[in-house]
Amino acid sequence: MKTTQLIFGVAMLAIFSLTFSCKKTNRNNAAEVVQQNNLGDVTFLDFAYMTEQVAKGPLYFSTFNGDCSTLVYDTTGTTITATIDYGTVLCVCNDGKKRMGKIIIVYPINNTAIGSITTVSPSNYSVNGSKIEGLRTATVKSNTITEVVSTATITPGEKLGSITWNANWTRKFIENTNSPNVIAGRNCEITGTTNGVTARGDDFTATITEALNVQSGCRSIKKGITTITSSNFKDEAQVDYGTGDCDKNATLIYGKKEVELKL
């Protein structure tokens, strides 16, 4: 009888340990998905900010500039091609990020007209060690709304594998803040979805359930909520970006647990 009770107790302990381990693994996987999805988010938000500065003219191209970068404009008919070249060695930019390669931005002279399309494509481009491939296409729908479709392959490092990341966003211009730089003060809300596959192979879909607030002068998402699902998650995950501070903090909510993340 004592032997039976002992076996039963060991079995229950093993089940409990396995259940706890699975929950912790799911939570860790959720955190990894959030980090890798955020890498796509901030990279392509940077492309949006680059476009705004470049379209305003070389004097406004400051945030992403560096002593080792060049900006060249080429006009053909009503189309402008702007090429940002960071060279073939790491270029430390004014925003503190290290870049290499080229960013090619193609836009019409009247780039704010309804229906105008702007594309951004990286060429042998990397930022902070992550190789970025893909295309961002932005279509102006109204004076305040732009529809953005992005596709990307992001390789954080040779040993980590590649991330597939896609976005369908609606970007709504809200207001200018009191920033002396009109571009840095552009305040926007983003709605829509992203989806992809992490370097580990976890598929994911991230749906913005409370509009993300972004500002051109801030290098992170200021507030909003995203809900993330994956075939490898038992529960859906939520990411709360806070209440409006320009920081890199976010809260991951998975099941009954909350984890503070630095994105």
C-alpha cells in the first residue's frame, strides 16, 4: 500500500512539474514572439520616419544621419528616388543605432496627394547587427490616413535564423506636439495586424486591439495594446505598451501572469 502511494505521489509531482514547465515555456515563447515582432515594428516605423525627413529635404535628414552616411536625390519626371548610403562598415547614426548598406526611397514629387505611393526598400542593409530585407509600400488615402503594407525577412544573427514579418497597417495622423521640429512632433495612431514566423519557427499573428501611438521623435511605441496568437500558444498573449511615455517598456500578459519587458 505504501509503495502504491509513493508511486502515485511521484506521478503527480511529475505531472505538476511538466504542467508548470509547459506554462513557463509558453510564456517564454510568447516573450520571444513579442521581442521579434517588435523588431519588425520599430524597423519599419524607422523607415516611415526616414521617408518623412528625406521628403522634407536634406536639412531635415538628421535623426538617421551620421558623419559616414550620404543622401542623394535623383529626379526622373515626377518621381524622386532618394538613396541613403551608410557604406560598407558600421555607421554610428545620430539616433545611436549602427547602420550599414543602403535605403532606397521612391516617391512622387507631390507625395501627399491622394493615391500617391511611396516605397522603401533596403539594399544590403543592416541595423544593430540585424540584416533587413523587404519592402514598405505606403499609399495616401486621405489628408490624415495612409495605408501601409510591409513584407520583410529579418536576420538578427547568423546563428539565430531568420524572422518572417508582414504588416498591414493603417496610419492615422493625429496632431503635432509642441516639438520645435515639425517632423519630430508628428503624432500618429496605427491599427491593423502583423504576422509571421519567428527564428525558432513559431508562427504568430499580432492584432492591434487598442491603437498604437507613435511619434516621429520617439524611437519606441508609446502606448496601445496588441493581442498575439500562435498555434504554439495555449493562451493568447497581450502586450500593453503603457500610457504614453517615450520609453521601451511594455507589459506581457499571458494567462494569469504579467512580465515586464524591455523592447
